[in-house]
Amino acid sequence: MIGHMQDLHRIYSTTSDRTLRDLCRRFPGFERYARLMEEVSEQNQAMVAAGTHPYDDLPELPEPLKASLLHVLGAAAELEFQAAVEGG
């Protein structure tokens, strides 16, 4: 799922509410995934604000490494999806 977060954010920030409703209607899995990611994000922000985040002391990754990791996670998600489709 992490591999698709950047794509989901791009969809959220570039499409209209009407288009999002249409996507959710046509693809129930998209709505479930979007709701799950929204809940995770809200929980993460709440933990950061409360000072209870378990990884709060980790330094932020440099941008080049972030980009590489996002690419790897996206490729892994794509391979997992392809395996699921081919497996029936």
C-alpha cells in the first residue's frame, strides 16, 4: 500500500470532488484504500502531536533516498498486483 501513497495523494490533490465520487462508485477498492490511508494519516498526525509517535526520534531521510524508496515500493506494489491478477 505504501507504494501507492504518492499516487493517491496526487489523485486527491488534482481531481474534483465529483471525480473522486465517481472513482469511489466505480472502484469500491479505491474507496476502501483511500479511507484506510486517511485513517492511518490521521492516527500518525495525532501521535506526532501527542508526542507518542514510536519513531519520532528518527531523522528525516534525504530527498534522493526518499525518491528511490518510493520507486522501489511502487514497483513492489505493481509486482504484487500483477501476481494477484495472474493468480486469479
